[in-house]
Amino acid sequence: MTSQTRRLQDYYDANTARFLRYGGSGRSLAIHRALWEPGVANSEQATSRINQRIVESWAGRATAAPERVRDLGCGVGGSLFHFAQAWPDAELDGLTLSPRQAAMAAQEAAARGLDSRLRITCTDFLQPADRPADLVVAIESHVHAPSAAAFLAAAARGLSRTGKLVIVDDMLARPESQLSVADRHLVASFRRGWRLGHVPDAEGLKATAAAAGLHCLVDEDLTQYLRLNRWRDLALRALAPLADALGGNRWPLFANMIGGNALTVAYRRGTMRYRLMIFAHQASD
């Protein structure tokens, strides 16, 4: 295990319980952005909305449910539990680096009666998959890979010939080389705090995907549905820079605060966008 992998594992082992306690996801067990689209009534619906969007996107492009679904960076299994309900015959695989997340996900799968068709593995998602999947999803996780190229190559190898890869993540609004010094500083704080390997821009990600044999079917900007002025965002605006200046990035709690504040400020400045992208092998559609 590399030092970066260990730091990432420690980050999620230390923070996951707090994410669930204060994230407002409830039974959806989501550890990702809430989407406040029209008709969304509460935070549990908002945090589950991206899962439903993925289900709807699949239904719009396929005539049958996926037989096998893989979540790369599955957290405690929230998205997989949603997919299990949407596709009751699908086999589901979840991969996470965090032993604590894997244990929590396995326990919840058993409690929901899903342990016979839902498998949680504590491993690096860049490792070769033991079987191809029809749908591979990476929700706010692919940026933990050392590079977009490394992630996309691994994901493509684990994708069935007619399968779809869904990436939902924070992305640069333009190439990093075009950012101002202030914006580069924000992106660096975001990467450092959240233990990220890379932060792509959308067009750069598409070009890297093409080199891995994948073409982009869908590119949707969901930034308008984020809420960026919650009370905790306002509190972090004051606390996170101080924590960063005092070296707080060494501890997972403060690292999360530092990275989260940098990301929120970058969104307010128009430096970041939240996107849903769907890819397929170039020989398929």
C-alpha cells in the first residue's frame, strides 16, 4: 500500500461516520453532493437524486436492466442499495479502500436482505476486475486515482462490450493551465484536503477517455442544483483557512474542512462544475 493510499484510507475511516451523521442522507446513506432539483423536498431526497438520475439515464438508453453493476468507490453502499431496488435481479459489486466503509456496507446489505447478490470488497478500484460489468459507476471517487488515464484504463477493462461507465464528479470549468493564481491555489487546497490524485476538466477527461477506447455519450452540468451557502459552508469560510494555516491538513477532520471550503469557494467563483458523464466503448453506443 502506497503512502497516498494509506492517507486516503485513513481519511475515510476517520470521516465516514461524521459524513453520515451530519450529511442529511438518512436511509439513502449517501456520501456525495445533494441535488436540489425542482420537486426535491428534503435532504434525503436530494442526496439520493443522483442515483435516480443514473437509473433514469440507463432506462433511456437500454431496453433491459443491467445484469451486473459495479460501484468504484462505493462508500457504505448507498448507491448500490438504490440500484438494488431499481434492478431487483442485478448482481452488484462495491469497491472501497476503507475497511470501515466496507464493514458498514456489508452489515447494511445483510440487514436489507441483499447479501446474496451484493458483494462489498475492500480494495483499490484500479485493480483488475474479476468479471465485466454492464454498468460501472464512479460518484465523486474517480479523482482519488493518481490520474484520469489510470482510472479510465482500469474502468474500461472492467466494462462489458456494450456496457456504460458513469462518472459524476467535481470538475474544472476550464483547463488548469488557464486558471488564475488564486484559482490554482483553491484547486491545490481542494486536492490536498480531500486526498485527491487529480482534478480534470470535462474536455480533458473526454480526450483521455478517447485514448482509453471510450467515447462520451452524455455530458450534463448539474451545478445549478447545488446549494453553496448552507450554514456549515458559511462557518467553514471562516474556520478552514485558519485550520490550513495551522497545518490542520494532517488530520482527516480538518483536511475535510479545508478541502470542502476550497471546493465551495471554487464553485462560487465559477472555477468548478459538477458534471454527470456517461461513456461507452467506441465500438458501441
